[in-house]
Amino acid sequence: MKVLVSLCVFLPLLALATAEEEAVLESILRDRSHIEETLRLAADDKAGDFAAALQRLRKIYHNSIRPMEQAYKYNELRQHEISAYPGRTLGDSATDGEITSKPMVLFLGPWSVGKSSMVNYLLGLQDTPYQLYTGAEPTTSEFTVIMHGEKIRTVEGIVMAADSSRSFSPLEKFGQNFLEKLVGIEMPHKLLERVTFVDTPGIIENRKQQERGYPFNDVCQWFIDRADLIFVVFDPTKLDVGLELEMLFRQLKGRESQIRIILNKADSLATQDLMRVYGALFWSLAPLINVTEPPRVYVSSFWPYDYAPDTSRELFKREEISLLEDLNQVIENRLENKIAFIRQHGIRVRIHALLVDRYVQTFKEKMSFFSDPELVFKEIVDDPDKFYIFKSILAKTNVSKFDLPNRDAYRDFFGINPVSSFKQLSAQCSYIGGCLLEKIERAITQELPTLLGSINSGKNPTLSSCEATGCGEKPKNRYRRN
């Protein structure tokens, strides 16, 4: 009886204490209304127009670019080419998953700088069962992909890689040890309907790469190549640059337009100290980012709790809104960027086909009845300049010399693909399908720019709009890349 009476007295007190704790918690949490307003999460997205444009883009790729990829084994070149094309690449070849994938935002940086806390803050996951684990020690050991789903669930890396409908199937090449360090989180969230976040393990300078058990730099490069926006996050107390961070910035070469530097936890310093740290950050990064215009640096504290007292609250708020506007711009331009991306990929496939065609033509011209095929082609592939392989492409086409692949890559390419297995471009024609070269050139010069122009002008890019006219109208130069 005494126990019952004690419980009757204790339970109301416990409920009162819980209510007081929630009130205190709400008082220290930051207002998040500007996130929804800046990212326009309440606005209706034109899903119908977006789906129609993606369908048209997918059709152009499969009809005009993919056949050329297969005929000249472009994926084999990509596997052996190391430095042919700086910047974003499509991997082995495009897939429906990569074409239809949402913009990817990648979080990089040293350990415990607030990458996971920033993701929690943007998605409002703080104090929910699904928030990313954070702490003062190195906490994130996995590559965590946060994406949209009908219900909240965790997806193992091996499942993500096996699902061909996703854009992560190429990650299988990094081995089972890496797939065990890859995890996906699906949840119904308005922002995740338009973008995918990737949280990465923090850089630990005193740890050797081989201790991770998988090629960390190669995995980072895969995500860097596909990211639309890259946040490199720093803590005011962790500005030292070691070998692993230097390697990371070398991998970011050519992607400077996508990089945003974030000086996080800025409210932990007084204003004068913050100015010194800001200068020290630029001093540390200057040797690593050799560009005329340095990346944008955001200074704020990206977590859900209120700013520390006596700090530059208004500055931090403006910086945060500026970053959200940057993110929103990537989301708004996602379709334009996707079309530009596929067009850039088509240009590279076309260049590769022209070069293979030139190798085949030169080989046939140099062969005689008494020639040894292996010796003849070895001479050609060892010294392509002697036979004007690359110079002839520049002279006869509008290809820029800066777009030409690394000529050493073709030594490896033809090492596993005999030159006799390829036809010349003039023979790659059919009565029904037409010529492969004409189709890919029409896609690059007409169809993709026209599709891009229809989006910019607000027209509905239905399939019939191009199929009825053949997209023959000469487009304006609307191609742009952010």
C-alpha cells in the first residue's frame, strides 16, 4: 500500500520534470524555420516536367550514346586511364540509376569537426532515434548515404551495391571489406526527395591507409567524381594539414567549383580569435588549392543548439542562409546539370571512338602481305605521334586538344582489346538505325542542347516534341556547367 501511494506521488512529479526538461530543451534549440524557407521545402516541385525530361534524357543516352560506348568499349578505357580527364567522370558507363539519381552532397574533413551534426541539423534528426551518432572522439567509421525512402530503414552496403536500380552498384569493385563499411539510411523527408547526403569517415592523420582495410582514397574519389556539392568541414581547433588531407585536396583538383569550405563551431571562439583562425585556415589551404578564385568559405556553427552568448549571431545566421541558398541552387539546377553531364560524357565517348577509328585506319594502311600484325601495331601504339593519330583528330574535327585522353591509356586499352576486333566508324551504319557517329553528333549538338533549352524556357520536354521534328532546329548555346 505504501509503495502504491509513493508511485501515485512520484509519477506526477516525473511527468512534471519531463515537461520541464522538454521546455528547457526547446529554449536552447535554434529556430529552423529559415531552413524550410530557404530550401523551399513547402513549394510544389514540377515532378511531371522533371520526369518527362529525365525520360527524354534517358532515351537520348540509350539511343545515341550507349551504342557507341559498347561498339568501342569505352568502359575499358576508363578502367585503365588515370589522368585523361580531370574533374567529374561517369565511371565505366552511364546507367539509368546514375541518370535518374538525385544531386549528391558530400561531406569531407577531419574527424570530429561536425560533419554528422551538420547532417542531423539540416534534416532535423537531432534527438530522434535515427540521428547520426556524434561525439568528441572519431565516431563515423562508415560511408553513410542518407537518401529518401517511403519508410525509415537501414540498408546494408552489400544490398545497395547489388541493387542495379541504384547508382551505387559500381562500388562493388572496392571489395567486401568496403561494403561492410557502407551503410544507407532511407527516410521520408522533403529535402531528401531532392538531394542525397553522403557522410564520410573523418580523416585521421596518424592512421595508415592500409589499416582501414579498403582503398579509402579510391572510394573518396568515386564519391568526389559524382558529387554535385562538396562540403569540406573544419574545426577551429583542427587546422593542421597532414598527408591524408593533402591527398584529399589533390583528389579535388578540377572540382574547385563544387567545393565549399566550412569553418564550423565558430561560436566557440571570441570574434578576435575567430579572425585569427580564419586567416590560419587560408594559410594552411593556400598551397593545396591552386586556383585564381578560392572556394567560398562559410563561417558558422551548424548544429541545432543556439549560438553561444556574446558571439556574432547575425553573421553566423547570414552565413548559414547563404550556404542554404548555395545548396538550393544545386537542387534547382539538378536537371540542367544532369543534361550537361551526359552531354560532356557523350563528347568523351565520341572522342574515344574517333581515336580508335584512327588507330584502326592507320593499322590497315601500314599492313602488307608480309607484315607482322603485332609488330606493326606495336609501332603505332608506342609512338602515335609518328603516325599523326592525335594530330589528325585535332585537324579534322572540332575537338579541343585539352579534351584528348592520355595517349598512354591506349597502350593498356589495346593490350586487352585487339585492334582487329574494332570496325571503322564508316562501317558502323545500318539501314534502320543509321550511323553511330551521326547519332552521337546529333545528340551532342542538337538534341541535348534543345532539351536543355526547353527546360530553361519552361517548355514541357515531352518525347513527341523532339521525335516529331527530329530536334533539327539549331539551338542557342545554352550549355552551362555550375
